[in-house]
Amino acid sequence: MDQPTDLSESIDFNIPDESPIASGDENLKNSELFVLTIEIGNEKQVNLVVHSNDDPEIIAKKFAASHNLNKTFELSLANIIKSNKELVENRVTSTSPDSALLAEFLSTPTKPSPQAVNTNKMLINKKHTPKIDKKSDEIAKKLPKQNVYTRLYKKIQKTPILSPSPDTTFKARPSSANHGEWLYVNGLRKKEELKKNAEKIKHKLEEEKVSESTFKPKINKNSTLMVPRNYEKTEDLLINKAKDYQIKLNTLRQDVLKEELKECSFSPRIIETIATKNRIVGKDYLYKEAEIKRSRSKSSSEKSISLNSPRISQKSASNSREEVFGRLYNLRFTIDAKIQHLRHKSDVSVDKATGQELFHPHVKSTSKERGDSSVPIWEHLYSQRDKHLNMIDKANEQTNEFWKATAMAQKSSENSKAIYKQFKEKQYEKLFNILDSDRDGHISSEHINKENLDQKIMHILTPFFTDLDCSNEVLNFHKFIAKLEDFMKQMTIEERAQIFKRETKVELEKTEKKSFISLGSGKIMAKSRTSRSQDFYERLMNTSKLKDDKIKKLKEVKINEEMNKCTFKPVFISKSNK
């Protein structure tokens, strides 16, 4: 079967007028009506051929069963086939007069002429074969496959839809048109027409509203030029307005004050005689006033001093010593009685409002009592002048003793000491073996090997070698250790660490591990991929469902654990028990 051409390839996509059903022969009753191109998914297209005697529901059912499609798709496909079939049959009934005459001629029992027989055979054997150019076919194959809707949208953008004029005659062209696409384009046209009609109705309603409105203000075009425009900022405008407002307030205040002064009725009377008597120059008058004020202040200060000073001239009342002591004792007694009375009032053991006993804390004084009460208080305080310093000195001595004790105390365990001792002996043995040139177990100034020693260790052990040269001693391993430890006491921590330093190990180059995948694991992965769905969206949905199920299970486990741990079990009281 020939490949059906898309609407994007042909300019005219009208339904053909000619149909094989127009012929009156019985063999042509089950002839081919049209071909539907259906997209199933993943850019797959299937051609469905529809004949005149085919039932649309049966065809749709078979097609859906063969391609594993839904019931909704099946119903929609049946409706499309039915509508397209009706369109083609209606077109056949409304054929041109030439085709009707031809049908009548074929139905007559008279013997046909050889020319008529040839035309009849031509009509019977006529099949619609679209003429496709080779170049256009090659271009179409090179282009990527697109969706039907995108192709139609591009087609509508490229070529404007022209409504056919009534004068033009309709001519069917031999082309295998896709009726589904034709219906889709008609639907798009109708949508555009509906939108245009809706916009027109809205425009009409707005015009009606405008016509109904009675108020129509006339705006003077020259008013924009007359109105002064402020090119300043809003902040500056507000500041200027505030200044104007303050100026207005000041002017109003001045007006109010003037009115109050006008209404004022008081006028002071000046005695001219006093003014004439005391007519003195300003400076002299002020100078005299200042002298008078000074004299007054001196007299007032003298009086205040005289009040505080004892009066020696006056004799005191003749009171004996016993009377004075008795008066003071009585005063002390009355004061103590008042204080005790006030204490009794304040020291209440029970609160009157609540009837509860009040809290009375027993406070113990931390200060040490004086040993000898006969000693006056000032002498006791003077003796304790250096008490704080003595306490600080004692605390410092205690801290020093503590740190000395901690320094002298054993910090490491016996096991760690034994390990350190073994390590020291090994290091001494290595050093002894390097220095021993004869390998006889003895070292002397004459028989010693210093070439294999490290330069830093050589520099540190220079005093040890000089002492050996001077003494000319022959040292075995134990004597060597004893002498070296005596020298080690004079060394620093860094020098000791250099002597006991371990040899650096040569690190081997790490080989990179290469992952090896066996044949069995590859086969398992291939099987798992085949079991998965090809659709990416479905795979994502499956993974999300698995995650949700895991979370739900974890929540259920936690709730069960909490319920098992929970000791409290509430008792529910039903309404019947009430």
C-alpha cells in the first residue's frame, strides 16, 4: 500500500469528490473509503484502512486489542471513524450530475457500446495513487519526525487560511487526505471564529455602556500648559510646606497677642516725687546697692556662727552628775522599750490572712568570733590588716606543693615504662652497632666508625666523642648506655628526640584498583533492565512509591514501639455507662 501523505506536504487537503461507491457495481460495495494515520506513542504511526461495509465499533475494538489501548481511546476512535464515514457517504450522494448520469447508464439493461465498457472498466479498476515528487520524498525522509499537532501549527503559520469564494468551482484532486487532520484544522478554525465573535460581543457591550452614560466631561487641552508643574522632589516639597505652615502660625500668634494687648485695662501709676528724690547716676546707685547686700550677707553669716558656738558667758544649770546619768538611763530604757515593741509587731510567726506559719531562716555567721572580747575592736581590726595577704601566700604555697607532687608522681603505667625501656635499648643497640667497626662488642677512640652516622646525631654527640678521646676508655654495650645517659641529662628535649628518632619507612606505591565486572553480573543487570519499563516517568513513579512505602513502614514500626513502651492506657467511658 502507498504511503499516505501528510497535510503539511500538500497545499489542498479537501476531501475528494470521487469515490468508488458512486459506481453501481456490487463488487465495489466493500471498497476502500479512506485511510486513518494514528499515533500510538513514542512517535509511532499506524495506518488504518476503512472500507464501506466495515463497522466502526468492531474496527476500533480490534485495533485497541492489538495495540493494548484503553476503552476511552476505543470509543473516541469509533466516533471518529463513524463521522468520517458519514462525511464520505454524504459527499458520494451529493455527486456531480455527470457521475449520476454515468450511474444511470450503467444500471440500464441495454447493451453498452465498446467505449462505455472501457469507461466502466476504467472506473472499476481506478485506484487513487497520489503523485509524489522524488525530491520532496527525500527531503521528507531527511527531516525529523514531528508530532501531528506541531506540523499543523507550522502549516497554519506558513499559509494563511483562505475562505473559498462562492464563484469558484470545487475541484477534487487525487490525494490520499487524512480526514482526522482535516477535522482537527476545522476545529481550530471554529475556535478562532468563536474567539473573534466573543471579542466583537464584548466590544459592542462596551460601546452600549459608553452610549448609555450621560456624563461626558470636556477636558481643556490647554489646561496642562496652564497648571504649574513641580519638578522638585517630594521631600523638598514637604519641607517647604512645613516652613510655610510655621510662618502662618507665627503670624497668627502675633495677631492674637496684639488683640490681647488692646484688651488689657491695667495701667501702672508712677509716683513722680520718689523718682525726683532718688535721681542718681546709674553706676553710683548700683555700687551702693552692692555694698548694702555685702554688709547684709556678712551680718547673716556672723549670726549663724554665733548660734552654733557655745555660750560661755551664760552659766549652766546646776545639775549633779547623778541626775544627768539618771536622765540618760531613762532615755535609753524608753528607746529600748520602743524598739522591742516594734520588733514584736514585725516578728509575727503566723500570717493573719492565710493562717500559715512564716519561714524564719537560721543564719550562721561565717566570720570567726573574737577570741578575747576584752581587746578593743580597733586593735583587733589592726591586727587583721595583713590577713588577706597571708591567705594568698598560703594558697600559692599549697598550689606549688600540689604541682611538685604531681610532677614527682608516676604519670605512666608500668607497662608503658617497660615498652619505652625496650625501645630505648633497641635504639642504643642500633647506635652501638653503627659505631662498632670491628664487630667485637667494644668501642674505643681508636676503633670507632663515624661515617654511617647522621650529621645531626654527629653534631649532638661531639662532646661524647671528645670525652672518649681524652679518657681513652674501652666501652662495652652496658658502659656505653650508662655514659650516654649521663650525657643525655645535659641535652635538650629536641636533641634527645633526634637520637631516639625512628628510621623512615619507604612507602610503596599504591596500585590503583581496577573494577572487574563478571559476566554473571552483566547478565543480571541486563535482565533487570528488561524487566523495567521503558518509560522514564513510570520508573520515577515506581521509585517514589517504593520510598513512600519504606517511610510508611518505618513510621508504623516507630508507632508500635512507642505503644509497647507506653504504660498509660486510658479507659474509655461509653454513653450507656453514664
